Amino acid sequence: MNYKTAKRMDSLPFSGIRAVMEKATNMQQAGERVIHMEIGRPDFDTPEKIKKAACDSLAKGNVFYTSNYGTPELRKAIAEWELEKNHVAYDPSEVLVTVGVGEGTYASMAAFLEEGDEVLVPNPVWLNYIHVPSSLGAKPVTYHLKEENNYQIDLEELESKITDRTRMIVIVDPSNPTGGVFSRETLERLAEIAVRHDLLVLSDEIYEQLVYDGAEHISIASLPGMKERTITLSGCSKAYSMTGWRLGYMCAPKEIIQACVRVHQYTITCASSFVQEAAVTALKECDEDVEAMRREYQRRKDYVVKALNEIDGISCNNPKGAFYIFVNIKKLGKTSMEMAEYLLDTAKVALVPGSAFGDGGEGYLRISYACGYEELTEACDRIKTAVEALRK
């Protein structure tokens, strides 16, 4: 049979992150010792209280569909958490439980973007925000996050790209891949632009609990005039080390939730029932577990930033959020893909080329420090040896 894929598939390339991971895994299976710094996955186990809550839920027979919106208990817990942590008052009816932020991204864009609409997207960025709107027939228009600006938004550039077709602004705060955290001033000025042009804001805040060096995460929905036009996406994957549990959520005005749930019900139906019960435990009982992981990430970040900046030919800024470092390799005379392949082949260290996050990432590599401290020290030593050999 001659299989003909839909034309929309032309805009959906395979993930550059997963391509690196596949090659690294194949090398490992062939007996080579590869250090994985390419995947955005915490290396910690899920806290025991959360796992026990899931097991108890299964033992009680909690194995059936829930409401499309999620369980009342979890929606209430999310609303309470958002009020306490982000100072935004949501009613549980303004919460939709999703299967990760990825599903929340799709539902938000499918519900509100028409063919030909434009959406402003950071560059570099997690590429779902490029390819999901493209697959829907909308046009992603990128605004740049630059190292020399500490990865803050150039608001003049962003506003210059708004047209009569612009419907939505995407922000990822803290950022994947840069680790940048937007300042209050940046967010306040962005909020003014969104209000003035009557735009929706899609705010991905999945890394919100992982901030360092006294940095403050501010949810843009907490700013004046913004709750009514903001779709906030977050979840349990990163801070609670629950990536495989696939539990995310969306907070927005009820009218927005009502639109998004219609996409959600025909693609996902609902998140797993016992996972939702475990997520209630995560939100209510695991602040200390999250803080212990955050402190360890801080220790790792401090080491890696110092070690990389001591290697002649590469450099990085000191990120304030997530668990990524965006490493500047522009002095080495190779593209980011060439350098990623060189380090994987030569040093047996798997990193992600910055070009996997858009053309604004060219000249950089993304390092994830969500792996053991000893592995990080060995990886930095290997990178140093490989870079020094390249520069001879």
C-alpha cells in the first residue's frame, strides 16, 4: 500500500533532543560509557509519599475514568497551590488537569489559533511551541532571547512583530533551554503590551519551583489585568520528579477552560485516576522534598558554571532557573550540531545542539545538570579535554 501522510506532517520534524538521546543510547548498548546531559529529566526518584499515594489509590480500586476536567480534589488542590505560591485566585472550575504540559500546549493552541493566525514565540525555545502552531496552520513568529541581555525579552523587538493577525504570546519562565528567569520589570512591560494589543498569553511555568541564587519566579497571571487573558501551564514532572507520570494542568478563566476541554476530551479523555490522587499528595505534602532537590540542583549548577567558564574557548552565563545551562561555543568554529556530535563521539558526553531549539540557539549547546554530581564532574573533565584537543 502507498501510504501518504497528511501535508501537516511536513511541519513536524523529529526532535533533535531525542535524536541525540537515541545515538547516545545506541553507543551505550554497544558498551561505551556515555554521560547523559541531553534530556530534561530529573535523576531523582519520585518522593516516596507520592508513590505510596498512587499505590494506595490503586489498592482502593481507583482505576476508572475521572471527569474530563480532572478530579474535584486535584482541581481544588491546584487552585489552593496557585493562590499560595503564585498569588492568583482560581476557582477549581478554572483548572483543567492535562497529560503533561505538552498536552496543555496542544489544547491551548488548538482551541484558540485559526489557520493563518500568528503566535509570538521565544527563540530559542522548546520546539513544541514552534511545531504545534505550524501543524494547526498558524504561523509562529519568533522573538529573540539573547545571552547579552541575560535572556530577558527585548520588548521593543517583540512589539514590532505584532500584526493584525497576532493572537497569542508564548512565554516559558523559567526558560528551556536557557535557564533564564524573567524579571518583574520584563513581565510588567510584557503585560502592558498584551493588554494594549488585546492578546492571549500562554505561560509555561513548569520549572517555576526550580529557581536559584535568590531569584523570584513571578506568574504573569498575577499582574494587573492579566488573569483574564493568561493560560498558565504547569505540572508535576520537573519539581516533583514525576516525568513518567504525565501529570500537568492548565489554569485560566472558565471560558478558556471550556474551550480547551473540548480538545482535551477528544484526544486524552482524562489523566490517569490514580496519578491524579498522587498529585494531590505532591502539591500538599512534598514542599520539603522539592526544596531538597532544588538545593542539590543549585550545588550542581554552581559547579558546572564555574568548570565550564574555566575552559578556554567556551563560556556560559549563570542561569537562575530550570536545570539547564546554555553554553556558548561560537569561538570553536563548529556548528552546534557538529560540536554536539564531536563531544558525543570524542568525549562520550551527550549534549543537545542549540539549533534544536530554533536558529537563535545556533552557536550554543544545552547542558542538563539533572544528573549525579560525580557524573557532572567527570563530564566537565571530558569536555575540557575534548575542547583543548580541538583547539590545538
